[in-house]
Amino acid sequence: MGRIRLLCVAGGIACAIAFAPVNAHAAPAPLNNLDDVPGRTSITFQHSPSGTRVGTANEGEARPALSISKLYIVDHALRHGDGSERDRMLAERAIRFSDDGAAEELFGKYPNSISATAAEYGLTATGGGYWGSSTTSTADTVTFLEAKKRTDPGSPLFGWMAAAGPVAADGTNQNWGTSTLPGVIGSKWGWSDFGPSSVASASFGSDFSVAAQTHGTAADQTADVQGAFGPEPTPPTPSPLALPQITPDEQGLRALIDYFGQVVPLPR
């Protein structure tokens, strides 16, 4: 298990992410049968150390990317843009506050940012042209986050997700969906501004990434995500034998390892 250390640059919120091997809350364990998740919601979860993935049957379905697309735009701008201070400022606002105006300006400057990111990371359900009408899947979002953790853990993207504002630029609360799971360090949310309600969220912890998309409300998604994950394990009754004491964190880790030992990894 690990801890995330946020190494913040003086005078700014941008942070580098460092993964340290110390005790932390266990990653949330998905229930063995994700078929119970309503079809309105798709969910993907990956355990980083083992690479094991689990998800709903519809995890690969292309759905409205909403503001999850800002992850792809910002990643491209940071790594392939001109390196300007304005790009960095816009990128921060797009992630921390889901600022549409910031995303609009970045996408106008880098109109191929979503398609280029999809091609680079192998995101097969991600694309669609204009950022506001683009698509992605929960499987793609988790693939992206896990690849970033392996190849670019110092990206300010993670620091901005970890320092997301409680309220977005348009006044929407950012406190639902995958962000409600134990062990989450940073999140990005998305929601529709017109038409039928549609929401998305994606989060990372020190040893997992998780994403959800819902044809419904933020409350619907929170209920479905909570229903898909089991409770944190309860420490066992102490044995009368003189056995070594086990901390709750170790119990959580062992339970998670035991769980993933029974799951066949999905193709990646």
C-alpha cells in the first residue's frame, strides 16, 4: 500500500505526486458480482500494484465524456503544448474547477488534443471531435489514469485533482460519485448542462483508479458506486493464542490481496 505525498511548488497549488510505501487505507474492494449495478451506470476499477481490473459489463461503452474530457485536453497541453504560463493557468482551472471557458480556450488552441491523447494511450471509446460532445468510457478513463501513474507520476494533473475545489466554476458541488470511496486522493467530475441528466466521476488513490458514468443524477451515481463496493473489513476477534497483533490497515491490505487473488485479471 502507499501514501501520496503532495510536493507543492512555493506560491502555487501545482503539486508533484510521489508514491511512498507506507501504510494507508486499503483500496475499496468491489463486490464480486457487479451485475447488481443498475445499467444506467458503468464502473471500472483497477488495483495498481497487481494490475487487476474489474468492471461492469458496460464499462467499455462510449458515453458522453462531459468534463472528464478535460483530463485528456490538459494532459496534451501540458506535455505537447508551448509550455506557456497561460496554458498552465487554464489547465489548472479546467481540472480544479471544471472551468468550461478554460477548456474551451485550451481546446481551441489544441483541437486535436482529445484524439491525440486517445491514440497515445489506446483509448478506444474516446473521441468525437469537439470537446463538449466528445465520448469516453470508464475503461478508457481508468486506463489513462493508471498509465499516468506509471509513466508520469509527477504530473500536476494529479495535484490539481487532489486540490479540486468543493464548488466548480459554474456553482456545481464537486463531492459525489467515486470521490466518496475510501482511500480516494483526487477526483475529476463531469455533468451535463442540457438534455437528460448525465454525470461522470473519476478518482485515484495511492494503489487504485476508479471511474463511473451514469445516465442520471449525481445522487444516482453515488448510490450506484457505493453499492458496487464492499465495506471496509472489520478486525477479527483477538485469538486466545499469543499471535502477532495485526493493525486495521494490515487487515484491509490482506483482505484486498485475498480478494484480488480470486479475481481473474481482465485483458488490458
